[in-house]
Amino acid sequence: MLSSIKENPTTKETSMGDFKYIKYITEGQTAIISMDRPEVYNALNFAAKKEIIKAVKMANRDPDCRSIILTGEGKAFCTGQDLNDRTIRKDGDSAVDLGHTLETEWNPLIKALKSSKKIIVGSINGVCAGAGLSIALALDFLVARPKVKFISGFARLGLAPDAGSTFGLTKTLGPKKTMEFFLLGEPLMAEELKDVGVVNCIADDPLKEAKELAQKINGLAPNSVTMIKTNINFAMEETYEKSMARETYTQRFLGNTSDYQEGLTAFFEKREPNFKGI
């Protein structure tokens, strides 16, 4: 469990006129995005995906925001694609191009989450299925409720996993366990995924725990946080030598920031640093 940190009481909610399928509020320096389609277990249609992308971009543009939490309303985190959405259903004699749906809807959503300069903490409040798993894997931290199920389900529909989940799970679980999960359809439990490092923390109140984690992140130097996230993502796909070169570039940049000088001063003065992102 993460240590308790006092919450900033300042809460602002974006006008519901801006969003139909999600909720967006800010608490102190944290933006909280909630997928708000509980009647379909937060399955996402075209518009809902676009709203999440818009909300993530809003949070990244907000100079007062230092972290983001993504969660779901109701019993589920996200169950992936809304199968009633007209963009993935055959209309008369016209063919369905699910690749187009990925290129124009799911892949941009996953890329928006992965490329966010602000850390995104996932509060996994309930079942995570289909491309909802891709969303979870794209986040930087995961806090899950006990015994939450992570489900693939693609093979039962005659499809293959998509939106980055093949890459994400194979990197963490290995090819054999990932093959078993994708083909046989048995769910993975939050506790199993914590054991292999996919889930960071199990908590009875995952949103409360996610807020406490976000508060810790908010106290760090923003440029340092962004660079660490960027370098980890870079290291996932590049060579050891290229990763070291990237680290060298990063350290040269950060060593010339005012926040580094503040960090040094705070260390010697035995106090908490006051980072300003400069």
C-alpha cells in the first residue's frame, strides 16, 4: 500500500457540455478522467475514444496539471470496443474494415496515452477486457481492485488482439504465457499481473490509492518525470547503446535546469524540494 498523503481540496469539474461519454475533473495538480458508460461496462464507441484523447491533451496543456488518473464509472474499468458501434458493424453489403477502425480510433487513443508527457495512473476499478486491456497496458502505473479480471476475448470472436496488447503482454509475460492467455481465454487476475510487474498495487479503493500515488508524482520535478517516462518507453524498443546515448542526452539537459539546483539545495538543507518545472 502507498503511504497516505493529504489531498488538495481544490476540485474543478469541466462542463459536461464538453464531454458526453467521460467525466473530467481536476483535484489540485491531478486531472481525473473517468470513462462514463457504465450501462455497457465502459465499452467505447468512436465518440468516447475521441473524448478521452481530447481530455488527455487538455491535461497535458494545463500548466497546473502534473499527473493524470484514468478510471471507469460503475463495475468495469473498460471492456474495449462497443460492438454496437456502427463503425465496426457491417452495413448492408458494404465490407467492414476493422483495420480502418484501429488506424483512426484505437491506435490514436493508445498513442495519446503512451505519449502523454504527464504520468497516467490507471485506477482499475473492475473488469478490464478486450481493447480495454490495451488501454491499461498503455498507462504508466496500474492500481487494481483485488480479484479484478483481465480478459482477452478476441479469439472467441474470430479476431486477434490489437491496439498494442500483443507487444505489451509479450514483453512482460513472455511469448508462451501470452499465447495461452490470448488463445485459451482464461482471465488473468490482478494479483497474477502484480506478480509479474504489470500491476503496481492492489487496493480495496483503487481510486484513493491512485490519488495518493499521483500526489507523490506531483511533488517531483516535472521535466525529470517526463524524461524518465520517455526514456523507459525508448528503452523498450531500442538497443542498450542507444538507450545509454538517450540517458546521456537527458542528463545533460536536466543538469542545466533550475529544478536540479533546487534538488541539490534541498538535499543539503535537509528539506523537501520545491520543484517548478524549469
